[in-house]
Amino acid sequence: MSEVLYAKGVDLFYGKTPAVANAHISLFSGEVAAITGQSGSGKSSLLYCLAGVLPITRGDVYFEGCSLRSLDDEKLSTLRRERFGFVFQYGELLPELTIEENTALPLRLAGRRKGDALDAAGEILGRLGLADLRKRRPSQVSGGQSQRVAVARALVHKPAVVFADEPTGSLDSSNASAVLEEFLALARSQGSAVVLVTHDAQVAARADNRYTMSDGVLTAQMEEAS
């Protein structure tokens, strides 16, 4: 495995208030890292720092050895669009697009031909058991199905890293477990690393590495000796 993401001494301040304090994290291809913590602990802020969405105050984040702080806005946007994937708590599907069009969106934004992008979308939707829903719109599918579509969209372009912010937080326990299992299995099978923010200890237990966040401070959880 190769290291794809490395954060060193990351600080994020909102005014004089620290949201993230001296965070260090390393992530390898196909690896899942979970960050847990109370609401307001800074875990989502850290996630968006790692993804280059929030500008950090001090420290740096490296993707495949390249400093995100060295990239201008255009190059950073291209990186997020082509090499990163995102899954949000409520899916955030575009209501005017069909399920297959939503799924194909990252490929279309990267310049892929419409037919090729829709073929790739159909393939990954099939792997998630959603092939029959391709022509429906988000309002015509269930919450669990919608979140599976969000997973498909995040993974369709085979990103190096997927950033998932409470990806099962809006689902009941049965749907949450099924969606998480499919998400992580598919990500691992294609070598995509995952940074997973969650408040659910059972979700975090599925990760390879687990961290807790409290008052902006990130701490690695050590495995207990058996």
C-alpha cells in the first residue's frame, strides 16, 4: 500500500477559536480511517481541511506527496473533482437529474463522454443493486436507496480518497448497516482510501484505524490487547 494522504500539524481557527489543533493523520490506499467525537468537536472541520475545502491556519496536508497549500484554487478544484470523492449525510443528490445522471456527474465534470459516463454509472449502480432505478429521480427512491446512489457517485470515478461526513447518519440502523457495508467493500475493492466522520461507535468499528476528536484535538485509538 502507498500513502495517499498525510496531515502534519494541522490547525484551523475560526477567529481566535481553535476548531482543529495540531492534527496528524496518515492514510494509505484502500484503508479506512474513522473519526468520532461529539457534535462540535471539530471532526467535520478536520475532514474538510483534509479535503482542501477549508483553508488551514497552520500545518499542511499532503496528497500523494504534494502539499495542498501549494496549489492554487483552480488546481485544488481539479484535484477535488478528479481524485477525491464525497459522501454527505443526506446524499445531496441533484433533484433535476436521474439516478444514473447523478451517478455519472463526476465523470461528466472530468470531461468523459456522456455515453461512457452513463455506462460506468450503470455498472456501479448494478454492483449496488440499483440497476432498476437508473431512470428514476431522487424523489422517487427511498432514503436508503438515495444514500446508495450517493455512494455510487462518490466512487464511480475511482477516486484516490473518499471523504464521508456522517454517511449513514440519516438512516435507520438496518439501512445504515447495509449501506456502510456496501460502501466500504466497494471502496476497498478498488483501492480508494476513506476518511469517515461519524458519531456512531459501531460505524467506526468497521474502520482499519480509529481516531477520536475532542475540542479540536485528534487522538488515535489504540487496539486493546486480547
